[in-house]
Amino acid sequence: MTHPLIKLEPLLRLPQVLELLPISDKRLYQLIAAGRFARPVRIGVHAVAWPKSAVSDYLKLIADERAAQNAGASKRRGPAPRRRA
């Protein structure tokens, strides 16, 4: 029996992670090496998985980065150039 304060988090295997993220497995491992995505948790001799929160945290990070880029891009844009007739 687990302690009542310990919440077990679902673990996702690689195919499940790739279903949720719009990236390839190669890109996922590049992100892990760069420290931008969580390292997997070993769940067996030849098996690893990621906590579901790692995927949702990454998706939030990407959304925040895109929002910041869009906000910065809209501030930098001046009036549209005039077309000559």
C-alpha cells in the first residue's frame, strides 16, 4: 500500500510520447541531450518511460516560447509598407 500523500504518476513509453509531441524520436533524444526535455526513467532492464508531467511541461514550454516570439514579433512590426501603383 502506498502512502496517502504519494501520488503515482502515469508513465508513458516512447510511442505514447511521440503521439503527443509533434517531433521524431531522433529529435526527442536531441532535446534530452540538450537538457530541454526530461531524461527517461528506467522501468526495466531494456525499458524506459517518461512521466506524463514531463510531456505536459515540455508542451507548456513550447507554447510559452511561441507566445513570447509572437508577442515580440508583433511589437517589432511597424506599419505595412505602402505599395506603389
